[in-house]
Amino acid sequence: MSIKAEATWAASPSTTRGQPTQLSADPKGERLAYANNKSVFLRSIDEPAISTQYTAHTNATTVARFSPSGYYVASGDVSGTVRVWDCVGEGATKGEYHIISGRINDLCWDGDSARIIAVGEGKEKYGHCITADSGNSVGEISGHSSQINSVSIRQQRPLRAATGSDDASLVFYHGAPFKFNTSLRKHNRFIYGVAFSPDGTSIVSVGADKQIWLYDGKTGEAKSEIGGGDHKGSIFSVSWARDSKQFVTSSADQTVKIWDAEAGNNVQTWRMGEEGSVSVPDHQVGVVWPSGRTDNLIVSLNLNGDLTYLNAGTQNPQKVIQGHQKNITSLATTTASNGNQTLFTGSSEGRVYAWDYPSGKAEIIDGEAHSNYISSLAASPKRIHSVAWDDSLRSIDAHAKVFTGTPVNTNGQPKGVATAPDNDEQVAVATTNSLTIYINSQSSKSLDFKTSSPTAISATQSTIALGADDGSLHTMSWDLPPHHNILKDLGSTISTLAFSPDGAMLAAGFASGKISVFDTESWDIKISRWSAHTGRVTSIKWDRDGKYAVSGGLDTNVFVWSVQKPGMRVQRGNAHKDGVNGVGWVEQEKKRVVVSVGGDASVKVWTVEGLE
């Protein structure tokens, strides 16, 4: 048996309110590079469900840029480290260099793909210029009194570079080696973006003062201010068209604008969000105009992490790519009437997305969403039930992909939610001190736990199983009788539970990494050999036949187990950086497919081969 990677449905770029987010396109205009949490994703522009993930950074990543040759990527993180790695082959790291003692805000390659300037929020210095292959110093970045937000290098000789900073100055450098030439103060607030035109004749700078300035690309002399206050909010990002005649800007006023560099006028404007309303999630914090394309495609990024595809000359967006930005905490799967599979995922920021299999397209669940960490999702025939740390139970219409009804207070922090397989109305919610049954969103009955705290829950049509932090397993009917079956001293805290489809077996995952399978007739342990995880087991799911189970854990591993051959298992290590939080099966006739979610905010699709 083996588990092979079928697809990585990438996380969305990490964003921060009031700060620019850097996007980069490869020279052919085929892929985007961006940072999310501790990973860097290279994502196909035309097929967004196709992506690769670089996970060698040990700190949160901040920026990634393709080299002009298209063979390498340089990426920076909050510790001030820049890593150069292969983006064509296996992603091997070519070099790791410590640049500054703080966050890397931006970096740029020279036209020969030989030198890199990285800038950011240092203590002794705000940037440095190095060779990409060895990390040797080839210049000094000086002239600023505050953190540098953006850097750009002229791709032709003579080499020039420009940096924009929180001190409102643009510093111009001659190279190589790069050294200070002049400082210009045309802006009166933070400069967020600087960019040389592809032909090297001009530089453009944008910033928090809503101004756009053009400079000569060889001398650094200021040429003109354009825009005249057209943008009503901070301008976070700027990117040139391949012909160097136009450039595009993105702003906190929810707009993306194309400008004619020579005439100095606005050519086209897109406004995101509802007309006339102010929407913080629609702040446009990043933009890129891929130079290798001929279809005038522009990709803009909003604060929510949505990538919007725009075409110059066309008013309506081509499409919007959505996904999680933070740790995915829970997963549930459903099958539509047409046979298509839908995955529902919840995250630590309270968002729920629906993913279509096999297209990989994500769609955010509309309506009044959770405001905090989603601890559990459970699927019934027509609904998805969710509980979160805002102490609420919510219901989602699985077909319409929208939250329905009003939030139900759970009277405590929820640990899990479970439903009977064929019942949309009845839901069981475990909190830190009780188990409560809800019928049509109304509390029906409750059972308090005074000496222990529930940690996990699962249910069949007739039975509820509940794990507790004292290492006990409670089983009872949906009537919640005060006296019920309790298995004590199981050795460790139960962290997840899953009944087999026929209800004949119950798999219990423990904080120790062990999995035990119980016979639900006698409650004897049927299988005790599923013990390969080295960290807490976070999720277990059975296939539709009850012959195999998949598990995920904080040790980053995904395992597939066999009931008939308990000693046989198949492993996928390092499935998710920072741990696996949820697993599930996507039932296909000709192949067995497993999905997993985790701390890297991505969804992974795996093909399991060799199962009998």
C-alpha cells in the first residue's frame, strides 16, 4: 500500500490590515508565489487547484519572489532569514542567509538572477544586498531611518535600485556593488511600494499619502506626480505592464486602478465589494500584472486573502480564488445528489469554506459566520453543523452553502459536535462541562459532567460516545440516561472518536498517539495495534465499507489502517506543516481518495493505492 499526493489546494496569502502583501509572478506568467504562515506556495494562475508548497522556513514567511530566470525563488520570514530554493525541480534549498534582525518586508532579484536585495524591519540595518548563490555582500542599503517596506532593482545595466520606507523617503542606489546615491522626499507618509518599469526608464512609488510619483530610472530624478488624489485610501501595491506604458495600483479604498505612465491619467478602475458600502475585508493590499502573459490579466489581493482575476479593458472580474489564511481546524465531507463530493472546512479565524472535489474550487459560506476558532464540524444528509469558541452552534445548508437560522448558545466552550447519520434535526454538542442534545436548534436535554471534562464525541442512530479528560469513555443512548456505560482507565485522554458506518466498531484516538478500536456489542477492545502516531491523534474517519480507517495527528502524519490486517498500515509523513487537524474519505468508484487539513491552512488530496 502507498499514499501518493494527488493535489494541494493552497492556502490564501497571509495579510495584515494596514500593510502591503507582496505577490510575484514567474517570467512566463504561469504561476504566482506568495507567503502564508510558515509556508510559501507556488500556485498555477490558470489552474489554481494546482500548486506546490515550500515548507523549509521555521518562522512565519513574509514574501516570495521568482528570479528573472524562472528557476529559483527567494523567500523571507519574520526572523530576517532569506532562503533561495529551486522552483522547477524538487524544491531543494540552494542557500539560507540571515539578512537583518527582524522581519523581511520585501526582496528583489537583479536581471542576472545573481544578486538579491532584501529589506525590512531590522535593528542595526534595514536591508542588505547579497549574491544569491553564496550570500556574499555586494552592497550596502543605507539612508533610511525607519523600516523599509519595498525594494526594486533595475533589470538593465547600469544597475540601479530603489527602496521605500516608513520614513517617507525613496532612496536611490547605484550598483553593483550597490551604494547610496540620493534620497528623495516626495511623499509625506509611509511609502508602501516602489517598482522599476520593465524597460528600466522609470520608477513609480506609492504610499499611505495616496500619492503616486514617477522618477527617472537612470538618474532617480523626480519627474511627476500623477493621480491627484484619485485613490481615497492608502495605496499598498504597484505593478507594471510588460510594455512599461501602464501600471496598476491597489488601495485601501477597495479599488484597483490602471494608469497611463506618460499621460498620467487613470485608464480603468475596479471597485470591490458592494457599491456604496465600506468593507474592510475588501481592502486591496496586493497586486501583480504578470509580465509573461498576453491576455492583460491582473491579479489583485484583498485583506480576506481572495485573489481576484481582472482583465484590462473588461469591467467585471474574471474569477475570484478563495481559501483559508489560518490554521484549518476541522473537516466534514458530503455527497451531493449528482454524486459530486463537497468538503467543508473550518478554521481558527471562524471561517467555513466549501470545496468542490475534484475541481478544488473553494467558496466561503455566506451568512452570519462564527467569530472565533471552529472546534468541530459534523455532516448530516442536508446540513453541516458547526460549533466554535464563540460558544455557539450553527447550521449550514449544504446545498445552498449558507448559514441558516440563528446562532444557538452552547452554555460553554464546545469540544465537539455529532449527528445521527440520517437525521438533520438532532444534534449532540459536547462542551467542557456537559453534553446537550439539540432538536431543531432547541435545547432538548442535557447531562452535566462534574468530575471530568468531555474531550471528543461521535454518534450513531442510537448511541452517543463521549471521551473525557480522565481517560474514560462514556456511551449512552440519545435519551441521555443518568446511568450509562463507562469504560475507565484507558491509559490516556481520548482526543477523537469515530463510529464505523454500521456502528459495529468505535475507533478512539488518544493524546498519546495510540488508537484503540472497540467492539460496540461487548465494548471489548477489538484492535489495539494501531499505535504508530507519535503525537496526539486529532481525527479518525472510516471508509464507507468500514474496512479501513484514516487518521491524522499532531506528528504531521496521515495513516491508513486495515481492520482485517491490523498490523498493516500505510503512512504519509509531513502531510501538513504544524500538524494534521482533520482527515476524511472522498468516495470514488475506481480509486480510494483521502483528504486532510492542517496547520498550514491548505487542503491535501491523497490517492491510496494497494488496498484490497
